[in-house]
Amino acid sequence: TASTRATTPMLASTRGGTPAPGPSLNDSGIQIWDPLMGSLTERLTTRAGDDVQENEASKALQGALLSRTLAIDRTTDSAARERRRERIEELQEGLMDHDEESLSRVQRGTAPLLGAVGEPVLPVPPLEVQDSRLPLSQRLRLLSQNRSSKEAVRNMLMASKILGDEAKDRPLEDFVRQALGEKSQGPVAPALPERYEASRWERFERGGLQCSLKDLFQEAERLSRQGAEEQWIRVASQFCSRAYDAELPEVLRMVRLVASVTGKPPLSLSATGKKELHRSADHLLQSLTGRLQGSDVDFITEVIDTMSQAQVGTQVFLDMLMTFLLGLHRRDRKVPDPLAALRLASALGRLASPESRLRLRPRGTGSQNAATNQRVMDILSQRIMQNLDLIEAKDLASIDEYYLTRLIEEADQKVIIVRMAELQLGLTPETEEFLQEILVLNESIHREISEPLRWSMPRFVRQYLEQVKQLRLKKNTPWTVGLTAPRPLTIAQDGPSDIFSPVRRRLHEMRAWEETAK
């Protein structure tokens, strides 16, 4: 304790209160040399201050360098942007100069078509060309030996000649005279010649100007009563050129009009003319290929009816229609309804009947679409069978005989015939007006349906079929039921009579009787 009191003033006097060097005790009682510790502490404090100063100096230097770099970059970017803007402006000016030069060249080329006041005028008709020394028929014969090509060239030459005559004879209008700098003297548009007062169809027959679609239909109906082959070929070509612009029902009307000409007795058509008209009708029908998307069942049924009436179409086109029908059914399971299914089935039967020249196959021909066609036919049969009670007598009487006897199963045939017997079609006063259709159906039933199937039907059905058969025989061959006898044929004798003349005459009469009975 005494030693501690002695050293305390000395420690306080050094360095302004810093303990004097000398031994001291720590908390554990170990002696420590204070001067050494003080020196080390001072050095560490000095070095730490220097490090802090160096870090601050380096940060300041880095900040200055970064600021300078950013300033240089901003200066460089602004200069690059300026140069880029200048290049873009130069390119725009060059494009504008090029467009102006092109327009000026085009304007120099079209300057003769502009009048004195800058208004466009009608093109001047070409100079009149001297006619060839050869007649038109000989020129056509030299051009082509094909009749269809010859007709096309002939129509083209006639149309160009008539259009050139009309452009040459028609007087100029007032604004055309003003554009050409001419002075109008008196009436500008005098009365047209007498041949311009004629109907447009007289000019059309000579291969003149085209007309509207309504006028074409009127002309086709007029030609159906009296018309030549060349006129019909010209109308058919006009129909073909407007097929893609007309509505779908109008295209079907074109097909029926063109195809109806080939089978009319008053019109004497050559084999080449019939072939040309048939090709035109087929072209009109094929124009519907890409336009039937979204059509309903009724319109597709109308297309099939048109095919059977006009006798045009192919199996590929029919397969496409069957694919459309299957797509409509998959989108709506209620399509088609019973009446639409019955009409469609009858249309398919007429298209596949032996009377049809096409003889298409609604059930397919074994190709990749055969499954689709078979599925559509099954759907139609199911619709008819499931709703047979809802079908009226007039609709059931209009079913096609080929569909009834050849395109459905025997079980479905039996159900339909039983339903017809229940309604007594053709025998009651309410259904007497459908007797002719029932007679046709009865004949087809007796010819196509097997005898065992008919005998498997109920008794009242067999009686109904027999009654209708007797009516048919009375109407078509009354002598077979004992009502009257056919008039015997008179055989003229070519030479002198002999002992075998009566026998020969009797033999001829018997053969004539048998042929008439058949």
C-alpha cells in the first residue's frame, strides 16, 4: 500500500495525467510494464488514422474518375445521336426525291390522257385496222380446228368489233370536249342511232356488252322456249364467268337452266353442243366446293336434288356433301330433323336410282370416305324410324322407291311398309291424291322386295299391297284383270295366200297379245 501511494503522483505527473512507467498489477496480480503498452497503443492509433485517411482519399479519387467517365460518355453519346439523326434525315430526303422522280416519270407517261383543264378523258379508240382479205370463217378455220376454241375466238372477235363500232359511233360528252379543248356547237349528245334503241339483248346476241345477272336469267328463260345452240353456249359461258360472284341459290338455278336444255325436244343440239353445256353445268356445280361451309341441311338437300335433276356431279362431290352432313350432325345431335331426313334420303335415292345417268353411290365406293357415307345413311335411317309416327301421309308418300327398296335394311323396309298400310295411303279420301306415288312404290316393292319378306308382314299389310296392285293393273294393263282385251294386230299379207296363212296369222296375233300383256 505504501508503494502504491508513492507511485501515484509520479504516474499522474507524466503526459498530462498519463501514468508513469513502472510496474503495476492487473486483476490477477501479474505485473505489467505500462510504458510498453502505451507505446504500442499510440502506434496502433496512428496507423488506424492513416488507414482511414487513405480509404477516404481512394474513395474521392474513384468518385472523380467515375464522374469524368460519365461526362465523356455523355459527350460521345450525344455526338453519335446527332450523327445518326443526320443520316436518317438524309435517307428520308433521298426517298422523297426518288418518289418525286418516279411520279414525275409516270406523269410524263400519262400526260396525253389529261385534258386542257387537267381532267381525265376517255381513252381514244384504237385506229381502224383494215380487214383481212380472208373471210372470218376461213380465218377461224385456220386458227383452230377445235370447235369450242373456234367459238371462243369467234365470240372474242365479234365482241371486240362491236365494242369498237360503238366507241367510234358514240358522240363525245360535254366534259370530254372541254378537256380536249373543243368548242361544243349545239347539242353535245345528239340522239343515238336507231340500232342503239334496240334492246340490250339484240346486242348481247351479237356478242356485245355484258348485262346483269337478272337479265341473264330472263334471257335464259326466253331461250328455253326458242333459242339456238350458239346462244345457249354464250349464255352458259356468261353464267360460268359470274358463278363465284352470285349467291348460292342463284348458282343452283344456273345449273338447272343450263342442264335443262340438253333434254328438250324443240332444241336441236349437236353432240358437241350438249357436251359443252354439260361441261358448263358441271363447272357451275363445282364452283360451290369452297362455298358450302356453314350451309344447313336444307340447302345441301337442294344441291343433291339439283344434281339429280341436272344429271351433273361426281362421286367425290357427293362424298364431300356427306362429310358436311356428318359435321352438322356432330355439332348438333338433333340435326337433321325427321322431315329433313326423309327429304334428304329421297334425294339420295333419286341420285342413285337406275334412271339416273350418274349412278352415284350414297354408301360410298370402298374409298376412305365409305365409313363417313355409311354413318350418314345410318343416321338418316335412325331419324326416320324413330319419328315415323310424326311423319305425315303426304311426306311418307313422297319417299323414293329406290331408297325404300335398295338403300335401307329389310327391317326398316318392313316398318315403313307397315306404316303405309296403317295409313291406307292412296285408298282413303284423304290420301287419294297420292295414289300415283303409291302405285310407283307398289310396283317397286313387288319387283325388288323378296317374296319371303312380304309374306312375313302382317295380313292387313299383304291385303293393302294386293289392293294397290289391282289398282295399278287396272290403270296400266286393264286386260290382265279381265276388264277389256287388247285390239288384235292386223298382219298384212305380203304375197299370195297358202295353206299356212291362217296358222301364221293366228301365231302372229298370239305373240302380239303376249307382248302387249307384258
